[in-house]
Amino acid sequence: MSDSSPAIEVRELAKTYAGVTAVNKVSFTVGQGEIIGFLGPNGAGKSTTMRILTGFLPATSGSVEICGHSVAADPAAIKRLIGYMPENNPLPEDMRVGEYLHYRGRLKEISRKKLGPRIDEVLELCDLKRVRHRIIGKLSKGYRQRVGIADAVLAEPPVIIMDEPTIGLDPHQILIVRDLIASLRGRMTVIISSHILPEIEMTCDRVLIINQGRVVAAGTPAALRKEFLGANRYDLEVAGDPAELGALLTSLDPDVAVEEAAEPDADGFRKIVFTAPSGDIREALWSALAKDSRFRVRGLGRSRHTLEDVFLAATRRSWDATDAPASRPANVA
Amino acid sequence: MKHFPTILSHEIRMLLVSSSTYIAAVLFLALMGFIFTGILENYSHTPRELSPSAVFFQLFWIPVFFMVPLLTMKCISEERRHGTLETLLTAPVSTAEVVLGKYAAAYLLYLGLWAATGGFFFILTRFAPDSRFIDLGPLLGGYLFIAVSGLFFVAVGVFASSLSRNQAVAGILAFALLFALIIGLKFVGTLELLKADAMAPLRNVVEYTNVFRHLEDFSRGIVDTRQLLYYVSGGALALIFSILGVEAKLLHS
Ligand SMILES: Nc1ncnc2c1ncn2[C@@H]1O[C@H](COP(=O)(O)OP(=O)(O)O)[C@@H](O)[C@H]1O
Ligand SMILES: [Mg+2]
């Protein structure tokens, strides 16, 4: 296995549950050491895809290769290549943290001699030293989540798969878990899923947006922004006649589109959101408005698109595609 | 089978911290204690032909009905309900190792509880040195029967647990299966219908599966390999079905 070969290669993966298509011809590759995020609304098929990657569920059709091993043909090898944390992070309630990791380490075939030091290392990494002797069932959610992550990374597998590792955590705990995942960067290939966008954006090198069992967009967050919301978007707070303002904007850039114009507030200022596809027009607009006595300006800024906008645009596009009658026959078949 | 010892020791530990184990143990020992004193009291009034230990083991089915379900109902259903089956089966272990580990743990505990009743007989020999009461043959035969039949009964409990994610349902199912196996087959053996000559092969089969007959033979010191085979193959079959059950549930889940 050379370094350039992909860690995960998924081709035309499909899964049908008793007639319900959960995953529909998904293909993607993940390079070694990459951190990739699955993003999608509930029921999109993220968990199903992950379960198939781990070999826990058989696929209906399509193939998955992890580090060159086929999941369907060689499940035993796959189990040794993957550290998996399922959705909702199930843990035995009445075991102690240290005991649990010891048991998991034995199951994952870490030799007795190496297991002790490795558990210490993982406890350190996940900041679990203080709760080592506590019963898992009595831990707070943040600690439990870290116990799940500790288990996933315990045997130092080349691929880590975590299903919604930050769900239900408070912002502070999310930060800790995010740093933990970021600390794996470069050493392990990581796939995480989430429907919380900032998480994915901050930790992942690449994002796969999944909706209705299909990959509807893939790429780095920046590339996705460009693809789905190419235009620059501006927020302007101004007092004056909107029709005259529209004329002024068009004179600066003929393709300007006003997206939103709020009602004027008590001081007569209204907030206007518009897009101008070509270049940055802030400076030109600012000087034009300053010179023009018909307008008074209070603020001008360029709003950055969040991944959320990309996500909404991508999922909307996929809903449109599936609602179109042309794609119906493919769905039924 | 590399992970069998790991899973076995884990499962034993989990059974030892589980409340249903203690409920099973307390109920079992209390019930067996009552039965035992009842038998002794009876014997002190009127001399009987059978030894007390033979009578004691004839009532083996009473504890089996509640003890086996209590010890096994959780083993797979609870893991499935919690989702820990997913972490377990994505570690490098096979379904067979998991099922066998859980089975062996429950079986050992089952044996352990029965072994505790050995204390009754020990006390009896200490304080009633009358050899009329203690007959080593039936005693050992009885324990051997418990050990051998337990192979099958506990496997039935594990099988029931592999079918449902609800441990109460699994427990009731185990009870029903054991009832059918022990009482149901005995009852079928007494049916008029089977007395007809044409039914002879069927009657032989039913006779062969009569658990009470086996107990009698064991107590008399007769160990028939066919009877051993009945329990061993029954147990193996139940375990194979449990493994298939776990895997089939995954396929269709
Ligand atoms: N065990 C199952 N049986 C039947 N349908 C299922 C099962 N698990 C998931 N599904 C369906 O498959 C789809 C995808 O589910 P899932 O992969 O859990 O989505 P996500 O994790 O993205 O929320 C959903 O429509 C869900 O209802
Ligand atoms: Mg999910």
C-alpha cells in the first residue's frame, strides 16, 4: 500500500432497507490523513453509509475498499483497520472507564504489555485521567463522548469513523472534542458526520453534503461556497429612496441583485442585502454614496457565506432534482 | 476463538454486577432450601424407598424455569437495545465468539448456583451421619444430569435473547421454550394418540426426549451416550441458531 493510495474508496454504494432506499449510488474517495465530514439532514443516510464502511451492515450493491481491502470480502481485516464510534455512542453503563478501555484493548488485540501504557496515553489524549476509575453510567455526556473517542483511537487504526461525535454537547465540550479530532489530523484518516455546520467547517479538510442518500456536493468548504453561492454578498445600511439606490447600484455593476430590503427603522435607515457577482464594489459604492446627498450611509460590509448557506443551497438543489418528475422512474426502480 | 477468554471473563464480570443474577441466586437458593427441608421433614416421619437426593433432583425443573431466563435474558437483547452490539461486532471479534462467550458465562454461573446446593447435602452428612440419607450415587448422578442438561437449557435461553431487543420478551420466550421442552414433551408422551402401534416411531422420539426419564437414568448411574448426545446437540443447535439470529437481525436491521 503506497502512501498515495486512497484510504477509503467507495463506488456506487447503495443500501435499501425493506424497500426504503437509504443510500443511493454514493461514490467518493478519501485520501490518507484526511479529515472528512459527512453533512446532511436527519435521515440523509450518513449513519447507514458509515455502518457499511465498518462492515457492520452489508451493502445492497456497490463496493467499499478501505486501505485496499474490500469490506464485503474481508470483514476481519476491516475490523482491524477501523476505529468506530456509532451514533449515540453506546457504552456499557456499569463498567469503569479504565476497565472498559482495557476490555476494548484486549478485543482489539493490543498485547497485554502494550495495553497499559497505551491506555494511559489515550486517557491523557482525551483528558480522561480524572475519571479513570469512575463508572461510565455516571459520567456527564462530554466525558462519555470522550470515552467513545478514546475507544475509537485506542488501537491506533489508520481509519477512524465517528457518527455525530459532538451531538448533544455544550459549546465548551464541543470545543474539546473538536480539538481532539483536530489532534488526529495527519496521523489518521477521520470521517465524522454531523448536522451541525460550524463543527464540520472548522475540523474538516473536505465536506461531503449528503441528502436523501445521495452526495449532492463535495469539496473543501471554500470550494463549495464558490460553487453554490458564487456571488459576493453585501450588507448595506442606508437611508434614502430604494428605487434611486437601485439605479445607483446598477450603475456600479450591471448584474447587481437586491436580495432583501428591510423596512426603514425609526431613523429612516433600512438594511439592504444585495449580491454583485463581479469583483469587490465596496470602495466604489462607498465613495459614490458619500458624494450623493440623497443618501446617508451607516454601514457597509461584505457578508461571508457560511457553510450553512452552502448546505441549504445544496440540499435545496437536491430536493428540486428529486421532486422533478424526470428522476422519478430512477427512484422507483 | 482467540477472544473467547476475553469475552467470557468480561461476561462473568457483567453477570456478577447485574441485579438479575442476584435475584436469580436468592430465589434459587431460598426455593431449593425450602424444598430440601420439606423433603427432610417428610423423610423424618416416614421412611421412603427413594433417597432424598433423588427426590430433590426430581424438582430440578422448578428452578430451571426462572433461573435460566433470569441468567440469559439480558445477554444479547440488552447489547442490542443499548447499541453496544455495534461496537462489539465492529471490533475484531466474530459473532460466534460473542455468542459462545456469553453462553459459557451464563452456563458457568448456572453451574455455580447448583453447586451451592451441594452445601445442603454437606450439612446433612455432618449432622445426620445416618448413611440411609446420603446416597452418593444418585447425588452425583443428579449433579451430572444438571450439568449436562444445563448445556441445552442455557443455550435455549441465549437463543431467546438473540431474538428480541427487549429483555422481558426474551425472558418470557425462554420460559416458554423451556416449558415446552421439559413439560410439553413429557405431556405429549402421555397422549393416548401415541399409544397406537402406527405411532411407534414417533413415540420413540418423544420417549427419547423425555427429560424426566434422563434424570431417572442419571440418578441410577446409567449414563447413556444417546442422552448426552441429545443435550449436546440440542445445545449446539440452539447456539448455532443464536449466531444466525444475531447475524440475520443485522442483515435486516
Ligand atoms: N434499521 C432501519 N430500518 C429501516 N430503515 C432504516 C433503518 N435505519 C435507517 N433507516 C432509514 O434510512 C434512512 C437513512 O437513515 P440514517 O442513515 O440513519 O440517516 P442519518 O444518519 O443521516 O440521519 C432514513 O430514512 C431511515 O429512516
Ligand atoms: Mg445518523
